Amino acid sequence: MSNLEVRNRQRVIEELRVFLKKVFVEPEIISHSLAITRELIDEDNADAIIAQKISETTNVKIPTEHSDADRLFLQVLREVVRDENAMY
């Protein structure tokens, strides 16, 4: 693994660590983010809209240019909502 790849992974891990700390302090972030995702998952450009709404309504700030960690968070939200929908 190159130094660049190692630094990138370390950056992603650090972003996820900071995010997890926010969730532990405010656990309602997850239910709120899932509600936003349920509402907007089928919109055109859903990731950008979901990220903007989460940024506006929680202490999780997702910039317009999504990092790897941001994309992972949005992907997991979509997966959870799709899994919920598949159960019904």
C-alpha cells in the first residue's frame, strides 16, 4: 500500500471517528438522518439533497464535495432504508 493510500485511509478513519463521537453525544442523529433519507431517497441527486438536509438540521456537516467518509455514511443510510423497504 502506498503512502498516499495509507494517508487517505487514515483521513477517512479520522472523519468516521469524529462522526461517531457526534452520534454518541446525539444518538437522535441516526433516526433523524434515516427519516430524511426515507423522505428523499427517490429524488434526483438524492445524496446531495439528503446531505444538505442533514447538514441543515443536525450537528453533522456534510460539505458539497463529499469525502469518502461522507459517501460511506450516505451509502449506509440508503442501504438501511432499502433494507427496511424490502422487509415490507
